Amino acid sequence: MSETFVIVGAGVAGGGAAAALREEGFDGRVVLIGAEQQPPYERPPLSKEYLRGESSFERALFQPPDFYDENGVETRFGVRATRVDAAEKVVELDGGERVAYDRLLVATGGRNRRFRIPGMDLEGIYSLRTVADSDRIRAEISPGRRAVVVGMGFIGSEVAASLRQSGVDVVVVDRNEVPLRRVLGEEVGRVIEGIHRDHGTSMIFEDTVAAFEGVGRVERATTARGRRIECDFVVVGLGVEPVTDLLADTGAEIDNGVVVDEYLRTGVEGIYAAGDVANHYHPVFGRRIRVEHWQNALKQGPVAARNMLDKDKPYDEVPWFWSDQYEHNLQYAGFHTEWDELVVRGSIEERNFVAFYRKERRVLAAVALNRGRDLRRSMPLIKAREPIDAARLCDLDVDLRALASVAGTLTSAARSSSKTA
Amino acid sequence: MVGRADDLEEGGMRAFDVQGTRIAVAHVNGAFHAFDDTCTHMGCSLAEGDLEETTVICPCHGSEFDVRSGAVLQGPAREPVDSYETRVESDNLEIKS
């Protein structure tokens, strides 16, 4: 009897998984369920070129519109999956439909973290996750209007940049000392701050929004330190939380997302997770990580699909993302939470560098500003996890690929010698 | 003619101005492959990226193209880059545009 594989979550991870199931020759039923009205689309443009009105939604579609029909993928778009019954192997949908599955992929992604700020229900206050959110913000944009952006993580920073590029006056409020401090640290955050300052973005740090005020519609934000910022609209970028509710009754472990092993399997037979929602064991870093970026969704969906077909393929891609702000291209690869040394290759002043986050002389991660080629060349080095000379990392005459291959050789040599020992 | 074939070593890549268009040339396995230098995704210079065999990787967002055909091998780019015929005449590299 033909099997049914159900994918909940029609983003890049879910859409990619559906495609991969067919590419692998799976000839059973594939059902792709998504809470949004649209077929899978890419989110990176929503805070950048799409928000600025420079590119169309069609361009962001993950697959051509006829892809799902042509590949026999049944779709339920605009329908939320509310609950998984793991004993009955059924997914329950809003509206009452029950879809039986043999294997299930949860790729539900994230939703904007809920925040409680007095006045948050006033009109003109937005957060950004979906194309509908981006459309609402886009409708507010016109030169000379005044926006408050709350939070200067990646979404806040990109939105602030896009608004400035569109002629909007922008005031950012962030609780830290510099933008992106949590991920990139103070030194690199200062560089990003300088870029925003040069483009006329006003930034208020070490302060938080206490309330939004206005009659019906937001007119100003007030801060904990007593500032009053008059504005026409607000964009809040305070991060996302994984959407795991539907698995609550299944016994699948939920801890900062859906906990899966390196094969993207939950502890419940037949249930897998991929994308932003998956807190996956990563063999390179030797721990669980959850990644909220496009490449992770793009690469992880198909790996999950293959493992649903018992291909036993571990997921070990080095996390990578970009963040374009104004004319600058920022990229990050690897994973780090703490580091003991930041090694800079290139020039911070000229905004052309790669900075390596090192711990005990090993490169855990790297961030590049306008130096993408070097960042890509750092990836094998991050994967190798070998001690590397800071002097060689900084030496612009040294090709990072050469360092990486040395590190890689050492690693494999070390492995084989430990085997023989 | 855009340059001397000798100036582009095996495994190398370089962009040239050809009648107002930036065209990249990659030298792979003895052959010269010419294609639009401007990535169809966000307009970065592909010649500033990396060449791995016959794949060029955009330095900004990681899109991958086949240097022989211009076809997209990996997004985020969707549209291929135009590719052009090349010819080497007594060490002169020529691009037919």
C-alpha cells in the first residue's frame, strides 16, 4: 500500500523536502501543509529588496507555481496544523480535517516573539516574518515619514537600512551597547553602528521602549530612560520563537524547538523536524544548535526528506548566512556562543575584513564585511576545528584555502592515527 | 580581443569590459569560458568569487553558476547568466558578444 508523507510547514525547508522526496523517487502521497496562503517562498528579501519595492513576490517564490501539481504534491496552503496525534499517526488541521501520515516532517519555522509593551495594539506597529507583514510595512514607506525600529538584531538592522534607503527617518532603540552585539560582539557591532550612522540612522542604545502612545494609531514611543520619539510607524524586531505547539501531545522532546538528532529524527518514531524549528545535534560542533537562517532551511529540508526514506544521511553543513545592509555585504559562517579572541584579517576601518571568533586557537566562526570570498574559504577551516596560527589567518598573502587544507589533512591524519592506535 | 590568454592562468578568473558590459572569463581545463560577470541575484561581481572546477560561486550570497552554460546550479539566483563564445588566436583572447 502506498505510503503518505506529510510535511507541516510550507517554507523553504518544507518545500525543499517535498521536492527531494520526489527527486529520490518516493511515489507515495506527499501532503504539504502551510499556515500562510502562499506557496513556499524565500524570506531573505522581505527585509531587504522586497521591502524596498525593488523585487517582486514572484521572484521570491521557492518553486515555480505549477511545481506542486506537476510533482503530485498535495497542498493545503492557508491552513494551520493544530495537533499531531502520534498514536493514531494523524495531523489535525484547523477546520477539522485529519490527515493520516506514515512519516511526518515538522518544518513549522518560527513566529515573532510576543512582546508586552503598553500601547502595542495601536495601529501602525508591525513585526516582520511573512510577506503579508512585509506588505504592511511597505505600505507605510514614503520619504520623510518617521519610523521607530525596536531591536537591532539582523531583522531590525536590515529593516532600518531598507527604510533609510527608502528615505524614511529612522530611530532605532536597542537594549545593548551596539547593534548585533549578541551574535557578533562589541567590536564588530561598532562597525555596523558606524555604517548605520553614516547613513543617517539615529540609534539609541542601552534603552528600551516603555510604551507606545497615540490615539488609535501610534504617534510616539517612550523609553525607559524617559525619551519621547515621535513617529508615524514602528517595526519591532525582537526575535522569533519556534512553533512547536502541534507536537505538545506527542512525547517529542521540545527544548528550544523540536529536539532532533543529526539525522533530524525526533524521539518519536516517524516524526522528523527541519529548518528554523529544529534544534538539531550538529556533529561538527558536538552539540545541539538551532539555526534561523535561509541556508539551514534550504539544506536541511532535503536531508530530512532523504532520512524519511531511510537514507541515514547526517546533517553537517556549516551554518552560513548573509545580511545586506545599505551597500555592505555581511556574511557569517560557523557557530559560536563564546570566544576568547577575535582575529581580524583585513581592515576594520575600511570595512573590508573577516573576523575569526577563536577559542583555544580554533576558529569557531567567522564574520565578513565586504569580503565574502574569504568567508567562503574559511568554511573548511571552521569544519576542521584545528588550532590555527593567528598570524597566518591575518596574512593577506596566505590563501585561506591552503590553511584549511592543511587543517583538514591534520584532522584526517589525527583521525587515522587515533584509529591505528 | 580583450586580453592575452597568457595573463589568465589555469583555474583563474577575471572580468573584462566588453563594449560596456562586464564579462568574466574563467580558465578551466585549458578552455576559456566567458559569461556575464554580474550575478543575476543582486548584481555582485562573479569574478570576485571563487572558481571550483566549472562552477563559479558568487562572493555575496553563494549563488552558483556553471561557467560553461551560465546555468544556475544553486540559488539564491534564479536566472542564468548569459554566456559567450571565446576564441584564442595567437595568444589573443577574444569574446564574441
